[in-house]
Amino acid sequence: MATGADSARITAKVQGRDITLHGPMTKDEIRSTIWWWQSADHKTSQEREERQHDHDDSHKDVITTLAGYYEVSPDPRTPEAERLVDLVYDELNSNE
């Protein structure tokens, strides 16, 4: 993953965690980074559920791109989430 001064960079605040995405990235890498709390790193559904309950739902999960701010859907399988992944992918990989 390129992280030089000229590489694309996008920031997000998801489930109370600051996330920085550096391009280029694949769509699967983007999806697993944005929805990290649903990843295999949290082995059981109980652990995932506990992780989500630790988050203060009064704050929106957002991602900042060149095009603006976008709310992050809690479910990575929604059409809105897929459009967000496509948008982030296009911005992170625009220099290729």
C-alpha cells in the first residue's frame, strides 16, 4: 500500500475509532477497514455485539472524501455501503 506524500488519503470516524485509508486499496481492503468491527478479528458474534454496544450511537459514523462527508451504514451489505466503497475506491485509486 502506497503511503507517500502524493498518495490519496481518506479519513473516517467509525464506531468511535479514527480510520485513515491510504491509496491504492482494493474494494475488499476498503470494506474490511471501514467495517473493521465486523471482521474476523472479532471471532465470536458475542464479541462483535459487545464491540458495537461499546460505541456511543449518539455520534454518526462518517467518512470524509474529496466529494464531502458521508454517513457510514452499520451494514456493509447495503446498496448505500456499496456506493460508498465504490466512491472511496475511485478516490484512492485515481492516481493509478
